[in-house]
Amino acid sequence: MSLHYRAPHTKWLPVAPEDEAPYKHMDMQLPHPNYPDLNVKKAKKSMAEYLSSVRSIDRNVGILLAELDKLGLRNDTLVVFTSDHGYNMGHNGIWHKGNGHWILNKNPQGTKNIPAGNRPNMYNTSLKVPTIVRWPNVIKAHSVNQSSMSNLDWFPTLVSIANGKINHEDKVRGKDFSAAFLDENLVLSRDYYAAYSTLHQSITAMRMYSDGQYKLIKDYKNRGRDEFYDLAKDPEEQHNLINTTSPKLQQIINTFDDVIFEKMLATNDPELTQFFGDKE
């Protein structure tokens, strides 16, 4: 069974009173409260409403799990809890996801492709998703595996778990990560690549690559928007090092630039036409 909740997309309210109650009068702790010109009042109000919506999801997932227990299906059911994207709530001065919006008192000046108020991004808070897997008597309880897994990997992984077979004539870009579920110390991958082109609100062609320690983001439609982060020292991506004078970091940037280009080639990325022209 595949069950999808609309929440916690906006608008976050209304929710059941018991889900809103814990946050209604709570002083919200923002992730980056000192971000320049942050609209703290709006950010805290939005955070309270967002958490109320998240709590509603938690409660309803709990109802589902309780029903599995009632039916005696706990030990025969693999449960996967995950999402399609992450979320920002005041992180680096924005809210929403990859097509983010500033949550400041006054928006920075816009450009031809990116109107004022918009902040398209590929922060990890937008890219990374919650992933919890429960498989009683198979997956060790409370274990954590540090592998970087893509949503593309779910299909081959679930087919493997079900002892199924994939037609070799079908192109499957994902990989089987079932072995990582069974062994928390088995790290199958730490790197990740993503492509995100925004076609409304703003016009971008963002591509990124990370090896788990460093991360490069490029925007092929907007000069001056490239970003580079040392995730080991700056996991919240607050300090863009794209203009670094460090030879070591410049070499990493150049290497990641090549990796992104190779990924674009491998996926027939439409942005490659700017390099080779229209194939037609």
C-alpha cells in the first residue's frame, strides 16, 4: 500500500485542536534567528503552524501503525516513512522548498529570471528527506545507516526485498540498498547528484553534486548564483565558498564541476544544448 498525505504543505492550518495546542503559545526556536533582516514574527508564526501540521501527520501515522498491531500484522509488514522533498522554515532566511521564498522584512532586489521574493535553492534542507524503515525481526531497531540513498533507489530496493525480478530491458537508474537496511555499518554511497530547473516563479537550471563532505551547486541559467560549501565545517550551508582562494578547494570545485558535466551527459540533460547546440 502507498499512502500519501497532503500535509505539511501550505496552508498548514486548520488541523485537529490537539495537534495545534502544543505550539499555539510556544516561543518557536528558529534555526537561523540572526539571519540579516529576518522577519522573526512571521517566521515564528509559520513555524508553529508548520509543526502543528507535522504533528497531525505523526498522529495519523501512529493510528496506522496501531491498526497493524490490532490486525496482528506488525511482524509481517515492512513500513517505509519518507517524503518527496525537504523543507525550510527560516533556514538561511527562506521558507518553503527548492522554489523557496524569502521570509525577510524587505526582499532583496530581483532579477530578470528571479523576481524579488523568490530564492530558488538546492540546500540540503530542500534536498534531503526523512527516511525511517521498520521491519521487525529483520532490521535492527534504532539502527542508523549513513548511506546517501535517492528516491530513485526505492523501486529496485523494494523489488529485491520482495524477491522479485526487474526486466533487464527496462532502464532503472536506481540501485538496490536493501543490504544497507540489514547492516547499519555498510555504507553503500555518500555522494549525491541532483538536477532542479524552476520553470515558474523563477527561471533556473540548477545542478549540484556532493561527495558528502563538500557540495557544489551551479545554475546554468543565471550567472553569479554558483555555490560551494564545506559541509563538514558548515553543515547548515551558511558560508558560500565559491570564491575561495584556497588551491585545495578550487581543485575540488573544478573536480565537482567535471562530475556534474558527466552526470548531465549521462542523463541527456537539456541544458547541454548550450554547449553543443540543438541536436536537430
